[in-house]
Amino acid sequence: MTSRRDLLAALAAVGLLPDTVLAQIALPRLGPAVPFSWAGLQARAIALSARPWQPPPAPPAALQAIDYDAAGALAYRPGATVWPGRTGGVRFFHQNRYARDAVAVHLVDGDQARAVLYDEALFERPAGVTVPNLGPQAGFSGFRLLSPGGRSDWLAFTGASYFRAAGALDQYGLSARGLALNTGQPTPEEFPRFTAFWLERGPGEAWTVYALLDSPSAAGAWRFVNRKTARGVFQDVSLTVRLRADVASLGFAPLTSMFWYGEGNRRQAADWRPEIHDSDGLAIWNGRGERLWRPLNNPPRPITNSFEDRGPRGFGLLQRDRAFDHYQDDGVFYERRPSLWVEPVGDWGPGAVTLYEMPTAGETDDNIVAWWRPAGPARAGDRHDLAYRLNWVADEPAPSALARVVDTWTGQAGRPGLPPVAGATKLVVDFQGPRLAPLTRASGVKPACSAARGRILSMDAYPVVGQPGRWRLTVDIAPEGGGPVDFRGELRLNSDSLTETCLSQLL
């Protein structure tokens, strides 16, 4: 059975592979031309959803031998790059232990599409790396779009409906998915698959990717118009999906990331590096115009939080901390990991941004998922048509005049130098932004805070000495009533908000 860890390993095994001096080979062979259109793919998906799901053919048993190292070494030959040029080109990934199912890939030209035919000669087998012959059942597991010059890639699709982009800092991190089904539920999570892709050059310097999704509970069609710019990677996503079965939890625009520990939960660190995470918080710009920041946790048990909304303006998993010395990682560069922001197109109506956090004891497991859950039950026969933009960026994806949360810490409650307050926790939140720069203790800035299942014992807010535009909020909180404490806090001047709202969950 496919697991979340296998899917992450599949992405890692094929990420940012350096090109070596490899033998040249002719371009892959193509199948006959057949008609293709976006409307036709949508109709095909709807028709597919009306039929019982058929599981994919069993992959060759020998795939188990293509482990992480072998998958990384089994490189597609540069001379077989499809559509090479100044915009980069396309190369394909081989099946491996973590991405076991073969996918069909087609090239689109106008209103015609031709299948790319698998050939084992398209892949270099370096000396010293054992890769078994898989026979006629072998195929591609996905593909990547190359940066100009072909020395790295900036977008990759492989494994279930997972994909990721390198962002502005040329470093992979978190991933996105086509659809989330029953994530965070007592029943097993379902991982829908992109079973077939159609690739098209354009419009302009963009690349368009079409995908057919299939699973026991749903079938659908996806279209991604992908653009790489100096600011990051942007994907305009359109989808049509119809449910085959009732679903307990239906998730659109799902984002998957990793948070092991940061400055706020150092007691969970088992590694010498000061922080290890692909993302450090969930940002929400809700339909009421509120800006919310929820620092991520590595909880002792799986926890789901829902932030109800109507007509969201955006949400995303962000990596705000860009200081190398906060991570000290000169191998995988956590400070370069992209932030990923979902920007809805049109009115998404009522629902909730949902955050699922699982415990992890290492950096190889993705333990964070965020998605949009529409209000109401998800029933068999329901059709959904949705559009949004994915922004893979390094800077703040939706700038605001409000000061933002830049650091959070927890520790013993009470004043330094005095005995700690038994049974209570101190939460420290630092905000930074131009609106705070001219303000002093005499300006009348006040904290506005509340705590569900908790009692606030004391709170204070003041400018941090020697740090222009940076203010610190300190709150001592005692838990009440059982369950995690949900803290909500911001800084105000009179009735005006100066900062975004920090939503911190104390476990």
C-alpha cells in the first residue's frame, strides 16, 4: 500500500539531480497522433467517474531493487531531452521503489497529442549501480521541467498526485497535491493518482500540463499553466472532479510539508542543527480580511485544526525564517525552501482552511498537511470545478501593511530570576514591520489576547531594544479545562490592528 513516507521519498529521490557527461541518444519515440483538448479531457474524467475504479497493473517486483540511491543514479540521458531550448526542456523519471506505478505521458501540438513511448535505453545506468531489467511492464513515473541550460529542474511531477517547484531560490522543499481524500481521518487516507499527463509548450514561455486523476473515490481532470520567473514559480490551476463515493474529508489545493523543530520547541531537537523544517507556519488571509499566522507544531499525537471561512483570499505554508545561521545546514539549505501560497480564483464559498499535524522524530517524514475543505458533506456524484494560483516564492506572497510574526518561543512562566509559575507556560511572540518602527512604550500600544481552554495570568508588549520595527509580546498562560490551549493575540493602537493575529496552540 502506498504510504505518505514512500511518496516523499519518491520526490526526494528525483529532486535536483545534477547532469553528468552521459552518452547521447535519439529523442524518445512517439505514438500515433490522436485528438486532444481540455474540454475533451474534462469530459473523459466525468465519464471515468461513472465507472467502477480499476486498480493499476501490479508493478514489476524487481522495482524493489531501485532504492533511493539507484533512483538518483538512474538518470535520463540529456541527449533525449524533449523540447530543449532556452526555456529548458522536459526529462522523464524512471519507476522506482517509491514511485511504483507507471504513468502515461503525451506531447500536445495544437489539437493533437502523441504518447511518449518508454525505452530503457533513454536512461543511463552508471557503473557500480545495479538496476534490474524490468521488462515490458516498465515505464515512466513522472517528469521534470528543466531550468535554462538544463543543469537543474524547477518543476517535478511524480508519485500519486504529488508535485513540487523549486521557487525563486532554486531549492525544493514542500510539495503540493492534486487532491486530498480522508486526510487526518480515523479511516486510511486515500492517495489519488495522476495516471496520465499531456505536456504542451505555451502560452508564451509558459508550459501547460494536463493530468487525469483516478482513485477509488474520485476521478478528475487538472490543468496547470506553469511559469518560472525571477520571483518564483507560478501555477494557474483549473480542475474538474467528480466523486465516485462518499468522502469523509474532501481537500482542495492540499500542501504537504515537514516541521521537526524550530526555535519554539527546541526540547524536541535530537540533532545538532538549531532548526529543521521546510515550513514554519500556516498563513491565512480570510474572507473577512483578517491576516492570521499559525506557527507549526510537532505534536505528541495527530491533531487537526479547522479555520472556518467564507470566500478565502489565500492561505499557505510559508518558510519565513531565511537566516542560514538559524539552521546551519550547508547540505539541504532549509533557509532556501520555498513558501507556497494558494490564491483562490473566484468565490470558493463557505468552508475551512484545515491543518493536520502529525508527530515526527526526523526530517525525512512529511508531517504537515494544509488544505481547503468545502462546507457540507462530500457525496458520491458531486462535481466540483475550481481554479486557483499556486505561488512558490521566497518573499511574503501576499504583502500587508500589518507587522508580521517573525519568531515565537515557549518556556517557563514567570519573571526571569524568580521561581517559575507552576503549571503555566510563557509564550513570546515577536512582530516586525514598518508600522511598529515609530512607536514607543508611550505610544499606547496594547496587546489584545485571548486563550481558549486557558487563563491568561499576565501579558505585556514592548519594543525590542536595538531592533527598529520589532516588538515583543509576552504572555503567561495557565491551561484550564483539558485539551490544548488555543491562544490568539495581536498588538493594537486604540482600536486599530498593528499586526497580524498570531494563533498559537500550546500542547
